[in-house]
Amino acid sequence: MQQLLSSSSSSNPNFTLFSTSPNPNHLSKFTFKIPNLPLHSPPRCSSRDSSSSSTQLLDHDSSNAAVSDDRSRANAAVPETKRALVVRRPAMELPSDGESDDEAASPIDVGLAKFAKKLAIFEPEDGAAGLDPKEKPLKVNLDLALYRAKILTRNYRYAEAQQLLEKCIYYWPEDGRAYVALGKALSKQSKTAEARAVYEKGCQATQGENPYIWQCWAVLEDKMGNTRRARELFDAATVADKKHIAAWHGWGVLELKQGNISKARHLLAKGLKFCGGNEYIYQTLARLEAKASRYEQARYLFRQATKCNPKSCASWLAWAQMEMQQENNRAARQLFEASPKNRFAWHVWGLFEAKMGNVEKGRKLLKIGHALNPRDPVLLQSLALLEYEYSTANLARQLFRRASELDPRHQPVWTAWGWMEWKEGNIATARKLYQKALSINSTSETAARCLQAWGVLEQRIGNLSAARRLFRSSLNINSQSYVTWMTWASLEENQGNSVRAEEIRDLYFQQRTEVVDDASWVMGLLDIIDPALDRIRSVLNLDPASQQSRLDSLRTILEGENGNNIDEESDSNDMESESGFDVDAFCIERLSLDPSKLQVQMEFSPPSPVKRSREKVL
């Protein structure tokens, strides 16, 4: 111990790291060095002596020193690229003039070397955190893998997409996009428990700071009927990021479904306050105004939605549907023509033209939509119903079969097909198709409509007990269906059970959800969406406006960047468009489609089958 605390270069009994030498321009020093050593071998320390009087603290045996020199030379001969992960320890030196590199080992240097033998400074962890930076893929691979997984999911190759996304989570656990994509892929396969586990794991990995994971988890719980849990998750998403517009909008839509109109408006207004103008919030507010018969307010909000995103087809279509309900057919047609063209636009526009009596134009629009979106079963379903009404059942049956092949889990296709077979008198076939629809999902809104249609079938052929059970099952899913309640009451009344029919009607009015809405919120909302209150109050006039003022306001709103104006509605309500929009020219110039050959494309251009071959993605 005395040897450790003494110094061969100083006779001062008190140990100091720095001391003043007789030479005033020279500062004495004691240095200690700890070499880089491999993890798989014990740490070793060595020092070189500058004189024979230096104290030897490591080993007095010359043979052990020779062995140490041999091992040092062997390690030096190994290339740097092949050596194992090393423990790096600092080597502290103070430069001094006129002094050689070979100096006597200081006592503190030797003591620290002994202590370093017993302490491991670095221990790699298991998993991606312990990977060598050279082995971990670059961050750009994450973006490429997420895009690849999106394509695989779109082509229904869920197993490959899941494997790829799990690799992304392994290498980049802190990135929330992989959790969101994997959860959505699992939800599409009805694997709700696995999707919930993925979202929970993602929230833990991101420390609850990713609002997208919270929001997707809330949507999943809402679909499963866990309304209270969904509210908590939407709240967590807004806490994580109060500017996350999807969380505010989703929460507002949830409250709308529950009949909480005032709370929904409050949440949507908060979304506008924190996030600014947003097309989805404006569109939802506009539809609320239209439902409350405040059409001028609705038109203004629809206009705001189209200003926020002119390429958003949903806002244009919702606006057009409102004008259709008000029988402003010319305004609706101009909105269809001005809207961006996607599968929803072609579908709704085609149904509108068919409803107005332009069957050929409606058929053409639906065929254009199918030619541009060959994997969409909804377009084929509507086209099949159109062909059944104005053509033959065999052609409609072929279209239904093709739609069911495109998406076997699309319930409305099976329900509509079953309805057509019932109309054709094929009762057994209709029952099989209804059963197929219910086997996909027996708790959805489509399932409730399917049960109601099946109940009508049984009622018409005299199976009254089966019809009652089907009506009751439909109401267990959707107790707010006026059609189902009244159909059941009509059945009882036709059987002479007037008392039972009146009880059923009373039950409907007792259990229905009363939605009470008022206009008091409008002025508070205007403070958020636009400070120019005078101009907006003139547009959002709460008093009933005259016909001429309504047309003037609508004309002003519809004047867009492309110069489309609304023409005053004539007494004859002429259905011919005066805007100059030519569907055939649009198809040829913008879509490279020949309208005269759409029937040929329908028959001989089926969608290409999905490839099932596996590809290496990482």
C-alpha cells in the first residue's frame, strides 16, 4: 500500500497529480493510459518504464511480461475490420515540451488500471438497439418498406404485408407509421384483438406521444361498439397533439352517432380553432346544417370545404346531394361536372342521371367509372340494378356475379343480388344469398337491412313466425330503423292484430333517439371560421330567405376559380346542361377512353388477377 501511494519522481509525502518543478517553465505531470481491448478477452493494462528505478506494480515476473507482449503483437496483427466490438476508455494526456513519450507509470495510473479490470463499461443489449450501426438498415428503407406494405395490403396480400411491417417495427420501434399500417391491415381482416394489441404496443413504444396511433385505436374501438373506450382514446389523441385534426373530427362524428349534437359541434369547432380550416370539418358541419334545414349556412360551409381542398371530391358530392334533395337539379349537375372525377363521383352522378330519367347517360357514367376502377364492386352493383330495371335479369345476374368475385366480403352485393332473385321468384336462391351476406358480418348496418329484406320475403310467402323473428333480429342491430318498425306493424295489422300493431308503433316512438338542434351555436362558430362577421351574417341569414335571394346567394357561392356559374332554375326545370360540359370529349381527352367501346371493355377487359408470389422486400 505504501508503494502504491508513493512516487519515484517526488519526495513529497502528500500525493498530488500536478506539482511545480524546479524549472519554472516546466510543469510536471503524471499520465495514465487505458488501451482499447476486445470484449471477449479480459482487460489488460501495461505501462512502459523509463528507468530502472520505476516501481513495477503489475507483475515482477519477466515471463508474464513476455506473454503480455506476445498477445499485444498478436492483437495488433488482426485487421481492424475483423476485430470484435471493443470497450473504449479515455486516455488523458497533457502535452509538454521537451519530454519523451516513455515515462514512468504513476501510482494513480496503476490503481485505475486495476480498477478498470473489474468494471465493464459497455454491454450491448439484445434486439435492434444493440445492433452494429453497420448492420441496421438505413432510414430510407423504412419509407420504401411502408410503401411496399401499402401495395401488398391493397392487393389483399396481408401475410406478406404483416411480415414486412413487423420487420419495420423491429428495426424502427420508435416510428409510429408501422404500427398504424399493421393495425389497419389486421382490422381489414377482422382481427380486432391483434389490431388492438398492435396499437397498444405502439403507444407504449412511442411513449404516448403519437396521436395517429391513438386515433386509429379509437376508430377501432368505435367500430367494435366500445363507445366509452373510444372517447378516452380520442381524448388521448388530442392531448398528444391538439392540432391533430383527424382526432377532433373522428370524435365529433362519434358524438353525432350517439345523438350528442351539441357536443359534436363543440368538438368540431375546437378542431377549427386549433387546426384552422379543414375540408372534413366544414363538410360535416354543412351536412348538419342541411339536416336541420338551414340550407344557406350549409352552402356557405360547403363552399369553405371546397376552398380548403378543391380536389376533395367528397365535399363536392355532398353539396350536390343536398341540391338534389332540394330539387335544384341544374345546380346538382353543375356541381357534378365541376367536381374532381373519381369512382364516387362517377357512381353518384350516374345514379342521379338515371333517377332523372337519363338512363343511357347514367349507364355510360357507371361504365366509365368501372373502366377506370375495375376492382370496385359498388359500381358493378349499381349497374346491375340499373340493368335489371331497364334491361334483363340475366345481364344483371352476370354483373352481380362479377361484383361478388371482385370482393367476396362486400355485403351489399349479396343483399342486392338476393333481392333481385326474390323479385324473380327464386326463393331458395334468395335465401342462400341472404345467408351468405349474414355470414360475412351479422352485426353491421348492412346485416340489419339484409334481415329486414329477408323478413319481407318470408312475410310475402306466408312464413309469419320467421318474418317476426327476422324483424326482431334486425331491430336488435338497428333499433332506429323506421322502415323495419313500420313493416312489422303492417304485418300485424294485416293479420288483424290491430292492438299489437299499435304497440309496435308506440315502441318505436318511445325508444327512438330525439335529436334536438338549434341555431344558437352558429354565431359562436363564425368567430372561429371567419372574423368578417358582417359579410358572413349576410350569407348565413337565419331568417327564411326568398327564392330570388337564395338563387343569388347560390350563384355567388358557385362562382369558382374555373368560372362555373349557376343558372337560374326555369319553370320547366330543363335537365339539359348549359355549362358546355361534354362527357364524351372529357373521356377522350382526359381519360383516353373511347365512350363507344365501353361495352366491349366491360366484356373483354376483366381486372388482372392478384399475384400471390412472394417477393423479397428487405
